Amino acid sequence: MAARRRTSSRATATATHTDTSKSESPTRQEHADPPIAPPKSGLIFKLCLFFAIPYFYLLFYHYKIESELQRSILINAGLSLAGFFITRKMIPVASRYVLRRNLFGYDINKKGTPQGTIKVPESLGIVVGAVFLVLAILFQYFNFTADSNWLVEYNAALASICFMLLLGFVDDVLDVPWRVKLILPSFAALPLLMAYAGHTSIIIPKPLAPYVGLEILDLGWIYKLYMFLLAVFCTNSINIHAGLNGLEVGQTVVIASAILLHNIMQIGASLDPEYKQAHAFSIYLVQPLLATSLALFSYNWYPSSVFVGDTYTYFAGMTMAVVGILGHFSETLLIFFLPQVLNFLLSVPQLFGFVKCPRHRLPRFNPRTGLLTGTNDGTLVNFFLRLFGKMSEGSLCAALLVFQAIACCLCFVLRELLLI
């Protein structure tokens, strides 16, 4: 999970966790810190174009979706677009403030190079979370009435997300031990679980239905326990699968894009109004998440100008858990998280103390070649390096994000083969 050695204005003691690409030097520069590097706008434009074409094709042309629902999605998309530019503008401003409070780090994966001596602002996920919450609250004015059936669940979702954002920022400032981090999402998930009024049943995959004798199985309280564990897993899994520039935000962008496509496909294929509203509910939260994350990604992609901190990883994980649960596709969401599941399974021996866990479970960096070499630590990052050989940090992160996209595509294929 993401962890850093930090300094504060009141203390100079340092503390470390695992899975990070940040550390801090005991020396402090006397001169003013230079402004952060400009955003990588070209990369973001290409990503937006790559996703927007199939997304809006499905929304307006391929499926016959009600005009009122299209209107709500478009209003939400417009607010999200505004959120993208606001976030993009606020990140440099917030960077100056966190640097003043000594919330910064040095990139371990660039140690021994000039880039490894640059102060990188930390915890910039707070900007994304704040803009996201403002957009989500404003959207209520356009879409929900005082007697709306979805308003209670919508506000419960925002309460859980806000709670997790706060806990993430507290972790960035106070450097909470990782064992405590594992249970933090359980508190933030309580408003969501208390407000949940949806089904507690699962669809049995077609190959297993003849053996079970049922097509739909009601799990009752077991399903709510599953939702609770899913919220805890999603929040921590992004935090654990980290350590490279752009990896935390990148995996969120890929999964959020897959969630949006899945929601549009389910809305277009269904005739049930309640089912459509559940997936529209998911869209209303994921579009702002994707837009604000893309703004952060423009600064966080290799070489990173800012670090996202546990603030962002907790916030993003809880947001996707919320939309999966209240959108009634939590089983599908877990398949979208397949790389995170694999990373967790690889990490289990070290996380639970069966094998010695070092302070940093990062690959080794060679400053002469600029390449990373995998270690024996149980992370997907190191596993990829051991499997495919030495890589640069940018190439490794790109490979991991492609793997994330393949896992999401696999999920769509499995749904077609097993559930339809």
C-alpha cells in the first residue's frame, strides 16, 4: 500500500510504509521551490478521444435510450468537463500550499538522477476529491427532487466517499500504520450499507445453473457482508497496487472507463426502468470521477509533477465500490479489479507477516541505465519485471495499464458467455 516518509512543519521525524515511489531528504532547500511542470495535455487529449468516441456512439446511436435519461447524462458530463478544467487549474495552486507545509517527497525510482532531487508535492488527491464532491452535490439540483427514491442512497454514497477522503488525508498527514489502514474503509462504508435497499441475490452463471437448480440465488445477509468486504477491498487494493508514476490514477481511469461503458450497455439492453436508473446512478458518480482523475493524471503521469497520496487512492477506491454496489453490478466490478486481486494475492505472504516485508517493496532502480529490475517482493509490479525483464518506469506503468484494460475487456467477454 502507498506509504511515504514525510516531514511536517512541527516535526522532522520520518516514518515509512510499503509500495511507494516517494521518500524525503533530511536537507531542505533554502530557495523558493520552482513551479511544477505543466500538464501533459497531449496525452489527455488522446485518451479522451479514444474513450469518448465509443462512449457517445453507444449513448446516442447504437442504443435507443430515453431522451430524459440522455439529458441527465449530458448535464452530468457537462459538469464533469467543467470539473476537469477546475481541477487542472487548482492542482498547481494546491501544490504551492502543500509544499509550504512540507507535504512533499522525492521519487525513489529516480534516486541518483537530477529528477530524484526535485521536491514533488504530495497528497494532491485532496483537490480531486473536493472538486468531485462539489460536482456531485451540484448535480442533485438538476436530477433529483426532494421525494426522489434515489436521493437517500445518493447522499449516503457521498457521505461514504467524503468520509474516506477525509481518512485518506489524515493518513497522509499522520502516517497511519498499514494495519490500521486496512480497517479504515470499514467505517467509511457504514453509511452506504445502512442506506442500501437493493437486491441481495446473484445470477448463477449459465454453465452452473443446471447443477445448482436455480438461475437466481438470494444470499440475504451474506450478500451484505460481501458488499462490506468489497468496499474494504476496493479501497485498499488501489492503495496497494502502487509505486510508479501514474499507476494509481491510471488504473482508476481504466476501470472508470470500463464502468461507464458497462453502464451504457446495460441501460441500452434493459427494459426495466429501475434497472436503468441503477446504472444511470453509477454514471452520475463515475463521470465526475473520470474527468477529475484525468486532470490529475496529466500531472501525475511519468515523469510525475505531483504525487496523489493515500487521499486519492482511498477516495477513488471507495467511489468505485459505491457505484458498483448501488449500481447493482458488484460482481462485475470485482472482475474489473482482476489485476488488483492478483496483486493482493501476491502480497498476502508479506502483508500478513508470513514472509519478511521490507520498508519499500519497490523494484531496484539503476541510475546509469534508467531501468527498473524486479525484486522478490510479492507485488504485480515486481512480478511483471521478473516476467518481462528490465523496463523503464514509464514503459512498466504503461504495460500494467494495458493489462488492466485487457482484464476489463475480459470481463465483458465473460458476461456475454456466462450470463446471457
